[in-house]
Amino acid sequence: MTDRTRVAVLGAGAFGTALANVAARAGCRVSLWAREAATVAEINGRRTNLSRLPGAQIHDQVTATAALEQALAADIVLMVVPAQALRAVLSACVPHVPPGTPLVVCAKGIERTTGRFLSDIVGEVAPACVPAVLSGPSFAADIDRGLPTAVTVAAAEGAVARRLAAALGSPAFRLYHSTDVRGVEIGGATKNVLAIAAGIVAGRRLGASATAAITARGFAEMTRFGTHFGAKAQTMMGLSGLGDLILSCASVQSRNFALGHALGEGKGLDLLSGKGALAEGALTAEILVEKAREAGIDMPIAEAVDAVLGGIIDVDQAIVQLMARPQRAE
């Protein structure tokens, strides 16, 4: 790939906008696809995206478009759409994407209707393309401000992952490459659910000790789930696993933590009803727990989050149930 690699970023939300700027700073020509004509006009005219990423100045190598076919004249495609919308957007992309193009999933979740991991959806819907995943501890605002950030990009072939890292990386945005696609995507999906639990603890003001406990035991659940489905333990210990979990369990900048925090305070209905910013963990919890139960994987924290989100138990009941579990060796 050359210094003028063409990158399509599908999704002009906060993260998509930040990644578009990252790719442009790395020397790429970037097409940023947005559904709304008003967003396209604002990005191309004012060089801002105030409703999604306030304060961002859009790089002059980023061109917004509402025409999917125009955006997809690219060497790399970053899929920065919500996990539950991935299949539909991919289906619309297929006629316009040349075979062999890397399709890099930047969402974090599991498809609710099928239980499919996101890279598998790429393989199913766009079999002629190359599935890849980008994930790790990163907030869009930090990325856009050029603050030091490190994430992981994974593809089954190491050479593809290395090329992606080289094309998109920069001094402020460090990309580690991996061949463990499953591990990287499972870390992102499970940490969202566990971050809701950490937010509940913080919102209930249960203290720093409880937050540390929920994070550590949550990581144990993530690792059990990941390794069962083929993830490498070292990936779970890395940026896309433990690193992302630590970030998401410690800040209201995380939409999932913010949702949990609101639930812990006795609120959160706006976020659950879709009136607030999207918290992917709320959409992933049920299918994550279902897959874990089918596989015989013990995930009590994730189960408690799912039960609270489903209105089966309240926050206080969830806390009592977790603390009343039989004592066991760690």
C-alpha cells in the first residue's frame, strides 16, 4: 500500500469521524460515508461534525459522501457502523467492493438475531473480501485530539494485518497487528457488557474496592468465554481485551459505563430506549449470556447485567446475588 492509500470509512459517528481523521493524518485519501445529507454538507463545507464529535476539525483529505458506491472506491474499508447494523450495510456494499479488499470491522458486539461474531458476518455476506477487526482502548475524542492511543488490528493472514497497521498507524495512533481475529473481537464485545456492571457499581457508590473486584472478575469471565471460542489467552491479556476493559470500566466517557452508572443511580431509561448515545453492551448482553449458557461457561456478572437490563431483577438484587455466590478458589 502506498502513501496515498484510499480508505473508506463507513459511518460518520464519533468513532468513524475520528478514524477518518486518523487515516488522513497517516497520508491516506479518505471517503467518509454518512447517511444524512446534512452531515455530508457540514463535513465538506464547515469541516466539522458538531453533533457527533464536537470540537473536531475534519482533515482536508477527508471527503464526506452519502453515495455508498462513491465511498467504496477504496483499498481499505473501515466498517464503523453499529454491530447490529453491520449485516445490512455489508449487503449494500458487496456489489461495489472489489474482491480481496480488507473489510475492517470497528464495531464491538455480537449479532443478536443469529449469535454470529462480526468477522463471521463479513465472511458470510462478503466472502470475496478479507475480514479484519480493529479494537482496543480508545475514546473518539482522545483519538481526534491526537492523544497517544494504541489499539490492535487483526486479520487471519499476518501480512494483511501488518499492511493495515502500516497504512493507518501514526506516531499518536499506534496499531499493533495480530492474527487472532476471534480474540480481538470477543474482547471488544464482552468488555461492553462488563463495563455496564462497573458503571452500576460506581453509580451505586459501592467504592473503589468493589470496582476493582468487578473488573478483575469480569476479566476472568471474558477470558473463559474467549478461550472457549478459540481466542488466545495472550490476546485477552492485551490491548483489545484487558486494556479495553480497564478503560471502559473507569470512565463515563464509555457509553456502556455511563449506562451502568445511570442504572446504579436509578436512572438509565433514556439510554435503554435509544434516546441517548448508543451503548452496544445493552444490545450484546442477552446474546452473550445465551452463548455462554449454551457452551456451559460461567459468567455471573454478565448474567446479572442481562437480568437488570431485562427488568428481571433490580440493581440491589443483582448485587446480593453476586455477593451470595458460593465461595470458591480463584
